[in-house]
Amino acid sequence: MITGAHAIIYSTDAEADRAFLRDILKLTYIDTGDGWLIFALPPAEAAVHPSENNNIHELFLMCDDVQALMSEMQSHNVICGELHHEDWGMLTYVRLPGGGNLGIYEPCHSRPPVGGPK
């Protein structure tokens, strides 16, 4: 039985990106040894989108107010991308210290109830 999900962000500067998740996004974490941090995530959902290719996966974090989040990120000198209004929500990207982008959006689509498999 599925009990959770584990997402991986690959980074050319994993230590800096871990510090960002810990210190800026304030995600709860444990240190499994030698600074290897595993972060707790809020409830998650998964969707399957049509594609010409398999093995393409994306990670987006969700928030209640993306504009407030963007203001908070700017107060930490974190670069945010342009705000995009989509049918399913308002989306931006934050630049991670390692150079990658992390999508964050405020959903306007229906959300499944929190909980495990039924």
C-alpha cells in the first residue's frame, strides 16, 4: 500500500538549495547524517498529463496566496519569475540558489481530500 511520496530536486549546489528550503521556505526537516536533509512536505496530489515523452516529472509547491509568497521571497532577495495566470491557477517560479527553478502556484482547481489511498 502506498504510504507517501518522495520528491527529489537534483541540484548543482545541493547544500545551498537545502539551506533555502530550510531557512527561506521554512520546511520541517530531519538531518539523516552529514547534512543530508529530508524535508516534510504538505499534503500532495499527483496528476498525469499527456506528453510525447515518458519519464518527465515536475514538482510544484502550492500556496494560498502566490502574490504574498512572491513579496516574501523578494524580502529575502530571491528571484521570482513573472506571474502567470493559468486556467488552473496563478504560477510563478522561484530561483533556487543552485540555479534551478521551483514552480509555486496558487491553485484555483478542485483539490482532492487530504488522505491516503482508498
